[in-house]
Amino acid sequence: MKTLAKTILMVAAMSGASVAMANTAVNQQAFNKAVTVKQALSMKDDAKVQLKGYVVKSVGDEKYEFRDQTGLITVDIDDELWMGKAISAKTPVVIIGEIDIDYKPMKRVEIDVDAVKF
């Protein structure tokens, strides 16, 4: 009986690992293609995005202006994501995150950043 229980647990663990690996592959695929700021501004709430451009200005409270060749958008970058690296408005970065839309008092679109690549 103990062998059967061990076998069931092992199969369950392996299937869980397979699902986790599949989800990781899907999540990485979602970030393989960068979108522009213009495209991001028209996407749906919680959509996964990757943008290439420049963090040009701090606007306070972990919020920054991000610019690419198509426009400007506010990004929310937690302090830990900078990894102690100082950048300038001329330092190219890739940000990975998701669209965050707030409708009150008026529509505001920004990116909630999960990772910054230098």
C-alpha cells in the first residue's frame, strides 16, 4: 500500500511540474515580442506586455515616464527591480509587465512592471 501511495504522489508531482513548465513556456512566449507604447495604450487591462525604450523621468512614488519612438506612458517600477543600477534617460531598457487601466476619475493607462532588463 505504501508503494501505491508513493507512486500516486510521484505521478501527481510530475504532472504538476509539467503544468508549471508549460505555463512558464506560455508566459515567456507572451513576452517574446515587444509592443510599442502606442499599441500598449490600446490594449486591454491585465494584458502582458514587453516594451523597449527609455525611462526618461521620475514622476514620484515609484512611477516613471517611459518613452519609445511611438509615445509616452507611465510605468510603475518597484524600487527592488532597479537592482541598484543607476540609469539615465539615454539608457535603453526593456520592461516586462502588464497593462493597468483605471477609469476613475478618467481613463488612465499605465504599465505595472514585473521586470526591467538593462
